Amino acid sequence: MNELDDQLRVLIPRLRRFALSLTRNPSNADDLVQACLERALSKWNDRRPEGDLRAWLFSILYRQFLDAHRRSRRYARMLEFFTGRDDSQPSAERSVIAQSSLQAFDQLTTEQRALLLWVSVEGLSYQQVADILDVPTGTVMSRLSRARQALRQLSEGEITRPALRRLK
Amino acid sequence: MISMPPSDNDLHAYIDRQLSEADQRLVDTYLANHPEIAAKVRAWQQDTQRLRTALGGMLQQPANPALDPATIRQRLKHRSRRYLASAAVLLLAVSMGGLGGWHAREMTLLSTAAPMADAMQAYRLFAQQGILPADYQTGDEHSMQDWLDRYFNQINRLPDLSGAGFKPVSGRLLSTEQGAAAMVVYQDPGGQKISFYVRPPGPRNFLLPRGSRRDGELQAEYWSGPGYNYAMVIPSDLPAAQKLRQTLDF
């Protein structure tokens, strides 16, 4: 047990970083990591023993984020119905990433952010990413290519018109 | 072996060092002779490098003890024990057999949803974690009451907790299986938060005897009034907790 906990402990900063890049909010990110670890510990026996622990945790966390995101969107629509207005727009302060030099990254889609983090930052192989997203490696490559191009365009756009950045 | 000229996918695989060594060298040679493609690749490499640096800072967050695997394991154990307890009651109910057993099962299902668990859930989500913004914000008790009255007929008056220093600050509408619910968050000058929660009892008219229940760090006082179930959720370690409980005498 303790050895296993140690393996997990080492990965927590990486999980928190990934969660932060998805949620853009530190406390939501930590909630997400907590939910991910709970799920991982209770489904520990389903894990392929030869598989990479980090990739497995990333995939749990990513799926939970997508689920929660879908739920909160539904919830926001319901609220709008009740109150006649839309509260789903987060305020500017929620965007922690906006304060760093990551504006362009922040504007990518959820999947593009996840892809770039997994491949460029964490150094996962295309095969590992394909397993997480449950798509062929060819698809991973073409989506990655699109993500890099989008990041490039946004970075260039930033230099010429920084004032037009949309906070979301 | 990749074919020449390299496709965009090949170039990305080159950046990510996912090509074989031979292919990696092949692309090196190709780029040396094609400066415009090399510039494109370099820009992508720079973006990648910049991203690594920027995201690198995010690894340096102060540790959060709630995320420690030992703590999480502990929490899971508690939860499964609670689950086992209700499973045992269910087993008992089934072995008693017949209609009585079936009825007991229904009771179990109702009671596994511990009284006003949704009130505590709502408190954790909105008051503690602040995941979503409030639907309604005010500094004043009357307008908060008006806001509640818009959605609920014959609701109790909001409790006056100003004696303990708490004032209603924000309200939020929620949905439950029984219908629309609302939570009003009270705050004291020290930033401590408690919540007043109201929801309909549902078609089964499942009203509650006056009671209180503790779940983790929270304490819920609950009761039913005409047409609605109510709960007040208070952090158990709140210094004013005792005083607040005494105030709730209606």
C-alpha cells in the first residue's frame, strides 16, 4: 500500500497541472484531482499492470473533466431557464492561466490543450495518447498537427492584437 | 520508413521524437536543404518549448493535504462502510420476506439518502467551493426574502441570524428529485458561511421530524414546515454554532 501511495504521490503535481490546464481554476482543479484519485484507488484492480500509471491517471482525470463539464453545461442551461439569464460565463479572475504567458494555449479547445500537454509537455507517446482518447494513432497525429497550427496562429495573433483577447 | 518530402504529420512526429533514428536523420537532412520548412518546424519547436516553460511553473504549487493518497484511502473506507451498513439492512429486509420485507426495502432506500443530504451537498458545492456564481446577491434580508418568495409559495420567513452576526448574502436555485430547491448563504463579518436550504417534500410528502445530523465537518439542522423541508447547514467547528442552533427556534 505504502509503495503504491508513493508512486501516486510523485504524480500528484502533474495531475494538478493537467487539471489546472483543463479547469483554469485551482480549487476546481484540486477537486478534479481528488475525484480522479478516488476513482483510481477504487478501480485499482482494473488497471493493466504493465501500463503506464501516469497515462492511466490522465485518462481517468480527462474523462471525469468531460463528464463534469457536460453536467455543468446542462445545469447552466437549466438555471437560465429558471432565472432568464445566463450565469455560465465565468468571471475574468477565474482564468489563472491568463496571467501567465499562456493566453494562446488558453484559447485552444479542451482536447487540443490536453493533447499538447500530454505530447509536448509530458512526453507521452502517440500510442499512449491514442489509448487515452480511444482513437487510432493516425487521428492523434492529425489532431496534434491541427492543435500546433492553432497554437501558432493564436500566438501570432497575440502579438499583433493583444487587446482583442476573449476571456472565457 | 517515411517517404520524402515528409508530411506535416511526419514533421510533428520529428518534433516529438517519435520517429525512428533513421527517419529522424532523414528529416534532419531534408530540413537542412529546405529552409522555409525548417523555419516552420522551428516555430513549432519554439511554441513547444515556451509551453513547457510556462506549464513548468504549475508543478510548483504548495501541497494540498486533501489530495494525499492515504487521506483519500481513508475517506473511501468510510464511504464503503456506510454502504455495507445499508446493504446489511437490505439483506435483513429481504430475508424477512413478503410484503414487510419489500416495505422495509423501500424504507432503506429512503433512508440511505440521509436526511437533507442534498442540503449538505449544496453547501459544499456552492458555499465552500464556490464552483458556480450566485443567482442572486444582496446585502439585505428583505430583498432576499422577496427573491425566495418569487419561486416558492408560502415559504417560511428566512431566519434572522443577525444576533449571531450572520446576514444573508447570496441565493442559488437548485433542482432536486422533488422539484426546485433554493439555498441562501449567510455570512458573518469574519467570512464564515452557513446556509439555509429549502425544498419541496415531493409527491410522497416525505416530511421530516425535527432533527440534526453530522456529516464530516458539517452539521445540518433540519425540520419541515407547511409544504417544505428545511435545513440549516453549519460547519461544526464554527464558534457560533451553539448560539445559532438556539436561534433556530421556529
